[in-house]
Amino acid sequence: MDTKHCAIDGWVDAIPVPGPRDTVTFDLVVRPADIDALDDDAPDTVVTCTSGDPRITHELLNGIQPGDLLRATGTLVQPPTPGEPARLTVDALEVLDTALVPVLREMVLDRYGDYVVIFDADTDAVPVFTAHGQWVGLADNPDAIATLIDIHERVNGGDA
């Protein structure tokens, strides 16, 4: 097995979960540094992380939420078979940025890069605006948001 000591920056994908023998497991979503050079549909890399350090375990179980940006340092083990996630045994953890505190309401604003969308629990339709407030359009459902933004960027030269 190929191992390497490294630091990885990534977003927490889901709430960390306790594991056996006082360990904790969580997934980091990692985007490459040259994301602009990749295809729009290039997948993110998911690195499965574990730690048995009591300080790290406590922080992960009590202070970390999905969307937090972390720098996890430890020993990376490449998977034995392609398609499986790499595994990182974490021995140091740093919080680089915290996610916004979720506010549960009937309507929720969300960002898609330079765009803002409004989710309403009462309807599938999703209004889409630029971050500057320019109307983009009404997506029929959440799955159509990316298509609407793509069309807007093609028509307007890519500027939001």
C-alpha cells in the first residue's frame, strides 16, 4: 500500500460520526487547485478521514458541521482498488473557515457562485438572480438551476 504524509484542505461533507475504539470518521470534499482548468462536470475528490486523537475527536463531534473548511494533516493511504476513496488518518486538524449557521425557515437563500437562488418549501420552482440582483429566470425545479445559469452565462458572455 502506498502511504504519504500530507495536508489536505476540504469541506466537511456530512456530520462526523463516532467510530469504534474512540475514533471518529468524516469525509472531506477536496477540489483541485487548478479547478478552472478542469471540465465543469469534473467530479470532486472525496477523502475519508479518521482520527483517534481525543482532542481531534472532541472537536469533530462537538464543533464541526457540514460545510466547514478544514485542513487535515496526517497519513494518506491510497485505496487498494480504483474507485474507492483514499483514507487519511488525521493527526492534526485546523478549521480554515466555518459554514454559515443554517436557519430553517419556509424560504431559504442559497449561493451558486455568482448567483443567488431562493428555495420555497411550498413550490418546486426556484427563482434565480445574479449576486448583484439581476433577474436570471425561474428554474422549474432545483435540478434545472445549473442549466438556467449555464444558459445565462452563454447569453451574457459568462459575466454574472
